[in-house]
Amino acid sequence: MSLVTTITGLPFVGKTTLFDLLTGQKVPTGTFAGAEAETNVGVAKVPDERLDKLVPLFDPKKVTHAEITYRDLGLAKGAGKGEGISPKKLGDLRTSDALLHVVRAFRDPTVPHPEGSVDPERDLATIDLELVVADHSVAEKRIERIEPEIRGARAGGEREAKERERDLLERCLAALAEERPLRDVDLEPDELKLLRGYRFLTLMPQLAVVNLDEADVADPEKVLAPIRAAAGRHRSSGVVHVCAKLEAEIAELSPDEAVAFREEAGLHEPALDRVVRATYDLLGLISFFTVGPDECRAWTIRKGETAQQAAGAIHSDLERGFIRAEVTEWQDMLRAGSEAEAKRQALTKVVGKEAQVADGQVMNVLFNV
Ligand SMILES: Nc1nc2c(ncn2[C@@H]2O[C@H](COP(=O)(O)OP(=O)(O)OP(=O)(O)O)[C@@H](O)[C@H]2O)c(=O)[nH]1
Ligand SMILES: [Mg+2]
């Protein structure tokens, strides 16, 4: 599965600094990109220690980590007043799997704040409101258009379907009018399916990335607790912290220096690792591995997917022609040292197409097309 995550947030909160950290790019920061700027696009390799540990066993020609595509998107200064998102940027936001809101908690007086003061909870609410406003206008327009369609439709199934859609949109509109994101509305699976086509922004999972002040890195909870509480009032919301500027400095160091510096600063894990893990948790994603002399590779699927669906993540032929899969926990594979030895020690299970795949399993699909 290929994941697209869009980074958004108020001007000058550190979006591009984070984007560079995640993707290893060097897009200039501190330039006030603003509403007119091009969207930056880059790919992050999903760090996976488990895959890294498996690699020496197989000495493969190629190692492939899972990937996430990140987009870095600026909003105009009018964000929060319903004028912050251009149609082009709305399009970028709407075609994402998740939104990543960067909120500023660093104080640095040399970096201007569009609101004149640092207040991450307020800024989070500002962007949330902007998304609610955008969705409200989509729902409103669709309702306007659907009324004549209902009048023109033949009585019976077709009209009923349109009436159901209108009623659903009316419910959405009511929630949005109360500034409630749509992911907080109780929706049946078929209603959700109907709404997918509209690509409502407030239906997307959201991760708040709190860009901490260097002085708060060692004890982040003080800053994070109120933000967690605010985000926790909504479904499909997560909170994670980074210290983008400090991490950008660390990224310039040699690996050994970086480890030492990190420990000293109390930043035990790189931003990329933390942000990616929070994204996987938020979206309910897991990884499984395929191994061999040609390639060792991590694949991303949704929690609860079956062996056959997981096979489909590799190739549609494997899903179509699925016979069975050999599954080994990654630690067992590591301990056994090879696929043959794992089998000999009965650490490898043979499973059918309905078996659920668990995070970290090594899978070998047997298929016939
Ligand atoms: N002190 C401090 N400064 C930071 C931090 N993160 C970013 N900055 C600074 O804030 C300024 C803006 O950073 P950018 O990454 O360009 O912010 P942005 O959100 O992409 O800004 P626009 O795209 O222009 O809206 C730069 O001068 C950064 O160096 C941080 O964690 N601490
Ligand atoms: Mg920027």
C-alpha cells in the first residue's frame, strides 16, 4: 500500500524543517512559503529495526523498506478565517491518507508568529476550523445540487438513494455547523462508503506534530498534556512531538556524534521514527516481511488483513492464485538463522487464506496462477 501524508499547519511552524527531516531533502526553510508556493513532495523510508536485523541472514541483493510519501503544504495567513486554503492545496489535502498538523510550541522570538504569540492549542483549533469550513462548503454545495436531482429522479430506488444521500449530507452539515469534525459523527459502514467520494478533510485521521522548544525536550509532557487532551476529544487523532530545529542540527552530525548528542538532549529516538510509528498507530497499519537472497522487504498492510490480502499487497497474482503461506515470527527467524532451520525447528506455520497476519511476521506466499 502506498501511503500519502500531507503536512500542514500555520505559516512558520516548522513544516518544511520537518519535511526535510522526514524525507532527507534540503528544501530551504524560513522563507515564508505561503499559499502560492509549490507543494513539496518527498518520500520517507520507514525505519524498521526488525528488517535491518533480518538482512544479514539473507545477504540479499536488495533491501526495500516501506515508504511514506510526504507533502509539505503551506497555508495562507488567513488560515482559520475560511480563506487560508487555495483550491490547489485543497486538492492536495483531499488526496491524502492522513493529515499531519505541525503546531508550534517553540518560543524563539526571532521567528515571527502570525498570531503574535505561541499557543499550540489555539493553532490546532485554528487549522481544525479551517478544515471544518472547507468541508461545510463541500456539503452545502452538494446538497444544493442534489435537490433538483431528487425532483428529477424517477420515483423508486433512484430517488430513494438520492434522498438517503441528502439526509446523510444534512447530518454532516449539522455536525460541521457545530464545528464538529466528521470523524466524530457516528456513521454506518455504507454511509462512510458513500462519503468517501467527497474526500472530506475532517474525515481523515490527523496527527498533531508538536514542534517543541529546545528547553522542553527533556520533559515534553508538560507541553503535550493539554494538547493530548484537546486532540483526544476527537476520534482518529494522535499527538507526537518533535524538536525540528534541534533534529535538523543532529542530522548534520556523524552517526556516533548524533547518538551522543541525542542522549544528551533527551531525544532518544529520531523524529522520523517517532512520527512514522505514530502514523502507523493512528492508521492501524502493520508491517510484514518477505526475505530471500534477491530481496528483503517490508510491506505495509492494515491490521486485521488476511494472508491472502497481504499477498495482494505484494502482487495481485499472489492474491488471485493464493494457495497457502508460510509464516514465521521475525524473532524466530532471527534466532533460527535461516528459513530451513526455522522450518526444522517447527517455528514456521503453514496458514490458509483467512489467517490474520500479525505485525512483524515473515511471510512466504505459495501461489499458482
Ligand atoms: N527555535 C526553533 N526554530 C525552529 C524550529 N523549527 C523551525 N524553526 C525555524 O522556524 C522558521 C520557519 O521554519 P520552516 O520549516 O520554514 O516553517 P514552515 O512552517 O515551513 O513555514 P512556511 O512554509 O513559510 O509557512 C525557520 O527559521 C526555522 O529554522 C524549532 O524547533 N525551534
Ligand atoms: Mg515551508
